[in-house]
Amino acid sequence: MTDRTPLITPVLLAGCFIILVSFAIRSAFGVFQIPIQEEFGWLRSDFSLAIAIQNLAWGLGAPIFGAIAERFTDRKAILLGILVYAVGLLLSAVATTPGQHNVLEMLVGFGIAGTGMGLILAIVGRAASDENRSMALAIATAAGSGGQIFGPPVAELLLQTLPLQTVFVLFAGAILTTLLTLPVLKAKPRDPNAPVSEPMGPAVARALKDPSFVLIFLGFFSCGYQLGFITAHFPAFVTELCGPIDPAGVLAGLGITTTSALGAVSISLIGLANIVGVLAAGWAGKRYLKKNLLAGIYLARTLVAAAFIMMPITPETVILFSLAMGALWLATIPLTSGLVGQLYGLKYMGTLYGVVFLSHQIGSFLGVWLGGRLYDVYGDYTLVWWIGVGVGLFSTLVHLPIRERAQPVPA
């Protein structure tokens, strides 16, 4: 019998809204780098460490929230994530030392885990039909890019007129609006007559013993490194190193007259281009081997990053890089999450994807922290950028041996 579940469902729309708001806030933290440095006189590495800890807490929280969802329902896990996110942002508004921010960004990171890709994609994946699942995951991922389009420039605009503490409070209010989606955010009930599958513990242990799962885990590291570094440091990178903006040029005509504004807009352009990239990845994931698509995406990222750092940093190259990297930005997410669901089933997809995502966030931690630390030591981002090129090539290679076929569940 044909499954007539439509592609666009209330679950998908609700999930998209949560991811959009969550990622709008998360992607704006890089815009705070220079304002916080100027207000408190911190080193670049001080706030970078706080953002890095946020990313690591996000990674640690992903499998935890996935397990909470599978044990206590999706909506309770998301409710907890929203509340923790809001509390972390509110407390960040009163933090005045690097140590305080380090602790509070852990709360923000756990909040992102409870409102981010791992949990929402698992819900969307279970609610979608087999035919629509790849595209539904891509649409939900694209919603994160939608948030990235608006978050950084809105933060930049707010910071021009409001204290940074007030902006944190406004962000806390924004994440609380996602509570309105909870009544409709639930996957279709499981068939009560379906056979009982293996418990979560053995399922996770079986996946961890599979070489393909280990390769997926290792390969996701560079995705986190590159995304974490660029999100946290690219606005400051552009502000400090980009050549002047022509006052009579197109950018000035669009209201982009300073390199700080261009730095915020560059993150938005990455998000805009990524909407096309993730939808294309979702389309391709139905037709081609996901492991080969992932290897191709990582190779393309490697080439784009290497070409950019070897060219003069001008407004034009910043825009070209943002669009090129944006097309590849989150295209790995629907393919990686879809590969996990394909290989190990949908029941524990949230937990298993959360385990894989931990590798992503370890990479993100290192990309963000090294960006700040090496900047303080050398005065620029060149070395940390070339490390990103190297780990991108590593991820290209480790995806090729993955055996892309469903793993049998023990009787």
C-alpha cells in the first residue's frame, strides 16, 4: 500500500521554526567577538573559549537529549532544551568575566542540543514517509540556514543601538517563542502490532562496533571544525583583514559600508546559499550513494577554503567565498543523518546521530578555540585556516570505505 503522507506536515513546519530560531541565535555569537573584547578588554581567546565550550556542550547534549526524547517523549525533551537555552542566554546578559561566560555557554550549548538538528531531524525523519524522508530532512536542515540568514545581521543591527546585555535578553525571548510549536510537534505513533526491536543499549553498542559507524563519526569532525571556526571568527576576520569597501560600489548601495557589516552579512550569505545546497543534497541523497556525496562535499570545501586563503582578502572574494562555502555548509547534515537512519534504523536515530554529532562538536570546539588562541599568538588566522583545509581532506578520504547498506538487527 502506498504511503500518502505529504511532504509538508505540521511536524515539519514546527521543527523548521524551532531550528530557524535556534540557529539564528547560535549563528550570531561570532558578531559578539569584537564588542565583548572592546567592552571588557578580553583577549580574543577568552570569548572564543566560551563559544568553543558552547559547541562542545551542544555535542555532549545531543545524544543525551536524543535519549531523553526516546524515553520521555520528543516534546518533553524539546521543552527542556528551550528552557535551558533561555536561562543560559539570560544569565549571559549579566556575565562580566570569561569564567562566567565559560560556565553559562555550557547552558546555551545544552539548549542548542535540545532545539537543534539531532533531535528535530530524528522527529522529522520518523514523521516522514520513506519516499519523502530525504527531502524532509533537507528542508528542516535548510531552516537552520534560514536562521543563519537573519541572526548575524539582526545581532549586528541591535548591537549598534543596544547594550550587548540587552541583545542577549532579546534572544532569550526569541527562543521562548518556540514553545508555541510544541502542541503539534510529534511523530506519528508506532504500530502497536510491530515486533519489539532490540533495546537502545545493545543497538548503540552494535553501531559502535561497526567500522562504517566509526568512519562516519571520524568524518564528521572536519565539518564541525570548519563550521565552528567560520561561524565564530569569520565576522572578525573580515572586519580586520578585508580591503576597503568602495563607497560608490554595489555593496555601499545596499547599505554595507563597513567591514564589520560585511562580516555579519557574510554569515547570512553562507546561510542563503546553503538553502540551495541542502535541498540539492536532499534530492541527490535519494538517487546516489550518500557516502560518495559526502566525500565530494568535503573535497569541494577543502578546495574552496584553500583557494580563498591564497587570494587577496577583498569584499569581492569574501562574497564569493561565502556563496561557495554556503552551498556546501550544512549539505552534510541530511546526508549524514540519513545515512545513520538508513544503516541502523529510525527507532534510535536521535541517539545514534547524537553520538556521531559529538564528533562534529569536538571539531567545532577545536576550530573555535584554536581560532582565538592562535590569533592571540600569531596575530592572524592563517594557521588555523590551513588546519581546516587538512582536516577537510581527511574527511574526504574516510567516507570512501563506508559500506552503505542497512545493518541487520539481531533476532
